[in-house]
Amino acid sequence: MKPSALMLLHHRRPLHQLFCHQSIFNIYKMRSREAALVMLLAITIQAASAAMPFTANYLATTDTFHTRILNAGERVDLVLDKSSAAAFGSKSKYLFGSIGMGIKLVPGNSAGTVTAYYLSSEGGEHDEMDFEFLGKGGDQPYILQTNVFAKGKGDREQRINLWFDPTADFHTYSLFWNKNITVFYVDTTPIRVYKNNEDLGVPYPNSQGVGIYASLWDGSEWATDGGKVGLDWNAAPFVASFQGFGVDSCDVAGGISACKDDGKWYQGAEHHDLNGNQIAQLKDVRQKHVTYDYCTDRKRTATAPVECARNWYE
């Protein structure tokens, strides 16, 4: 769980697809038709997101010093210092579609910081899908932790080392989900899949509208090397930057049932699963970059949870 807007103002402890130019290089392996379709989608989303100012879909939930709206809403900087964390959130709640944002992470000694970008509903049996970027010290790579809560059940953490410097430029972190599948992307590369496995008794986030949130806060107790490396306030303020504020998802203000309509673009047959190239990319990420997976944590469970084999295409 993440900090509420009010609590972010007073303390830093947590409660709990825009495409960047580097994405183009991930497309070259595809068949020409697939590549053309992805490129067209990338250009379309990038143009739509670039034209959408922050205030069209989002509100700052901390003061103007800690949530800085820049360039007429083309960019937002979240600023963490001793006095406050920083956050913003969407005006609406959504169910299914595509949500993504360009993020440039905290540079330098970011150990102890957590930059979070996530979707969440409200209540005890909430749904939540997280990107959490765990700050680093020295030459260590940035760690991206993802998690999925469905009907209030979480504990599905996975961690990967990012294979590029996420502080040097904006990269896109996006999520696509429909009634069949939820896919986490870094630029155009799928890094995680969470399928609808309700037939196996596993809950799936398909019945609640979720807000879109971003925050930057002090996670010293756990974020870097299990809490062994704390946050150095001498390096403050810590700044994470965001851009690309378009949303291509179903607003639940029109009703949950309307978002579940099979006629919606995101419910099309071409979106029911990854294609062969994407599956290969996902398996490559697993082989080269995954550093923790709840599926293989035998201290947590004696055997892998039932959904894991499907989600990893085993």
C-alpha cells in the first residue's frame, strides 16, 4: 500500500504507453508487419500523451514546492526532502485499457528513496498494480519492483535490474490490462504478465475502478539492500520527473459494466495474450534481469503458487 495524500504531507513512511526514443531499438527483432503496427501505435500514443497537459487528468496532492508543475503541464517534478514526501493522482478512476507515463528517476545517491507509479482502488479488498523504483547507492543498478493486488490479496512481488540508466533520460513505464491479461512494460518490452487465472481460484483485478498515482518517499526501512542502506539527507532534495499524461483507459464514471464491454478496443482478440516475439522478450527479461520472484521464494511458499507457470509461459 502507498501513502495517502494527507499522510504524505506529514511524514514519509508508507502505509501500505508514451514511448521514449530508445524504445525503437526494441522493435527491430519483430517481423516487419508487427514492427510497423507497434511503431504506428507508439507514434500515436506519444503524440496524444505529449499533447495532454498534466492538469487534464491529474491533480497535485502535495504542495507546489514538492509537486512542481512545469512547462505548462508538460512535465511534473516530485521533490522529496526532510519536510515532506511528494505525490499526485488522477482525477478519475479506470478499469481496463492502457496507462503509461515517462519517468526519469532520482539521480546520484538515491539509496533509501522509493519512486512509485501505481494503480489502486480503495477499501480492504482493493486492487492494485505497482511499479516501485528502489533507490540505489554507488554503481548498483536501479531495481524495479512490481506487485499485483487483487481483491485485497497481494504478496506477489517481482524485482528486476533495469538494463539502462533510468536517470539519464525519460523511459516509459506502462501497464495494459483487460479481462484476460495484465502486462507491465518498460518502454516496449514486457517485463511481467499477470493472467486472469480465476479458473484456478486466483483473484484478478477486473471489477473495481483504480486511480493512477505517483509518489516519491522515504523507504529507508526496506527499499535499498533490505534497509541496510539508509537515505542520506545531505543529498536532498531528491527529484523524480514525469511526463506524458494521456490516459487510454475506460473511465468508470460511465459504469463498470460499460468498461467490460467486449466491443471495447482493449478486449479485442489481438489483445488476449502476448505474441510470440513478446513472449520471447519476457523470457529474456526473466533469464537476464529478474533478481527476486515470489514464485520461486521457497521461504514464503513450499511450492510455486498455481498461477506462476501460466504467467511465465512455462
